[in-house]
Amino acid sequence: MASIKRNLSGDPWFWGPHRGGQWTATNANLKRLVSLAWRTPLFTISGGPSWIGSDKLDIRAKEPDANTTDDEFLLMLQNLLTARFALKVHTETRTQPVYFLLPVKGGLKLPEATPEPCAGFALKPNV
């Protein structure tokens, strides 16, 4: 069971991991949701009307089982998106230029990075 509603708030997008049989996405566009569902980088998605990258959506979904695996969840999300948006998806191989960044002789001259914890998804700001 799922509810999909348009979001006009302008807030940052957010989606959380599916836990306990529930999943929420807030202010996410369809292009981001397709990227998540099919595990593909956002920049590789092409086609469709312009609104798939601009119109924002809120999704509240309840999974039939609280112990759904990640693969099962992504399949359910794919089915939800194809059913609700009459989405047609195909994959293709394209030849495109590739650029490599290589260090100069003598190695990199960048300061050491100071790692910070990563949540794995966008966090909603405290308001």
C-alpha cells in the first residue's frame, strides 16, 4: 500500500531506509526515485518529460512484510513507479567519451582529508 502526493514546499529532498515495513520519501523527484529503484546513477537516466526532474513527490509506503530485504524493497519500488506513472524503462549501452584525472609527476599535492561520518542519504534539516 502506498500514497504518492505532490510536494510544493521547496524543502530539500529526503528518503530514509525502509525499516519495520515502512518507507518514506519526501520532496523527491521521479528521476531520483528511478535512480534509487534501478540502482543507476542519476546522470545516466534520460528521456521522459521535463517534469520528472523538477516536480517533487512525497511517498509513504507500507511493505507487506516488516523483514523485507533491500532487493525485495527495490523490486516493490520499481513496481510502484511503473504502475503509478505508466513508466517504461529499458537499458542500453552507449559509447561516450571518458576522462581520467591523473596525478602529476611527484604525486598529489592535496591536504589529507578529514573523514566525517556518512549517513548514506540526505538528512532533513532541523527546523
